[in-house]
Amino acid sequence: MSSMFDKLGDMLNECLEKGEIPQPQPKRTYTADFIDNQFNSNQQGTPETEKATQKIITLPREVEEALSLLGFGAENSQQEELPIPSLSEVRGAYAQLLKEAHPDTATEETSSTQAAQRIAQLTSAFNKVRDFYKKLGLESSK
């Protein structure tokens, strides 16, 4: 029985024989604005100040692909650090793409099954982005 390391060695030898060594894509970093609520001891218990802090994050590949599907691709940008879109911007783009993909309002002739597939892709992409933003605490930013 071959181990995982044997399989990796075989894959490496195969690539070296072909002269093809796969190069990983460089990961882009994104800047995100986080809102810090600083509570002071006042009578109402409301925050005295809100301070926005910027953090640099690296998006997982599936989130980056989902953002690209929703129209926020970074393929053409030469910047190393890109601003991450807010959830409201992503939601707006998602709603616009849903309108365009809907079979009643589509500009091109699409079947209902094609429209349903496109809507399912868009919904899945939006859910991935929304869940990632919630996990990071970005849903209230911007």
C-alpha cells in the first residue's frame, strides 16, 4: 500500500519529467475596516466613541472566487492590497445580478433551467461571502 508521501513523490517526479512545475498563485491581501465600539461609563450605557480600524486580511480562495462571481474580481488590478467591499455593496451587486439572471427580465434568451442554475450559483456565492463576513465581524462595517 502506498502512503501519501509516495503519491506526492510520484506527482513531483511526473511534473519534473514534463518540465512543468505548477506555480501557486500569489495571494492578494485585502484591507477591511472594522468598527471598534469603546464603551465608557456614562449614564445611558451607549458607546461614547466609534473608532474604525483597518486590518489586512487574506481571503480564502472560495471567498475570493465568490466575490469575483459577484463582480468584485481583482484580476485586472495591479495593487497588492485591495479594499474589501462592504456587505451592503456585495448585497447590491447580488440583487442586480439576480435581476439580470431572472428569466422574466433577462436581456438574452435563456431557458428557465439555465436561469435557475445561474441564480443558484449567485446565491451560493453570496452565502459564502456573507458567512465569511459574519465570521470576521465585517457585517456591520461601512
